Amino acid sequence: MTLYFSTKKIPQLQHLTLPQRLEALQIAERKLTGPEKLLLNILKLLVVIPVFVLIIQISTNWMAIFWALLVTLLYPLIIKPVHHGLCVKYIPNTHRQGD
């Protein structure tokens, strides 16, 4: 699976405008299989749960807020490439500007 950090980098979507790319990605997301959706949701949980654990630790360690913010900022850097990589196989190669 290739990881794409931007929808501009997906070969099937390079010639489309941003709204068209997002629409094509949304259509492809609906076609994800159950195990793919499960994998994506588990990955999201693995990123989100530490944030809440760190927030709970703020009462004893005020530096935990910085770690929680760091993990929160890393969320799109971890989730979006995997999301795009899973969806790319459901994007048809025949998207054209007028569609």
C-alpha cells in the first residue's frame, strides 16, 4: 500500500480540482470493505486513546499537556496517508475534468 500525504499526489486525481478530488475520495471511502474500515478505525483509536490518557495525567504532570498536543497534531500525519492509501484502489482511473 502506497501512502499519499495529499490528494494531489494520487495519480487518478491529479487532474481534478480539490472539490472533485474530495468527492472521488468520499465515493471510494464508501467502497472500503469491512476489514479495511476496521483497520482504519483501530488505527484512529490507537492515536486518540493516548491523548485522553495524557489529559488524565495532567493533574499529576503538567507536561503531559504538551505531549497530548503533540499527539493531536500528529493525528492527520498518521491517519490521512493510511486513509488515502486504502481508498486509492477504489478510485477509477477514468476520472475526467468534466465528470
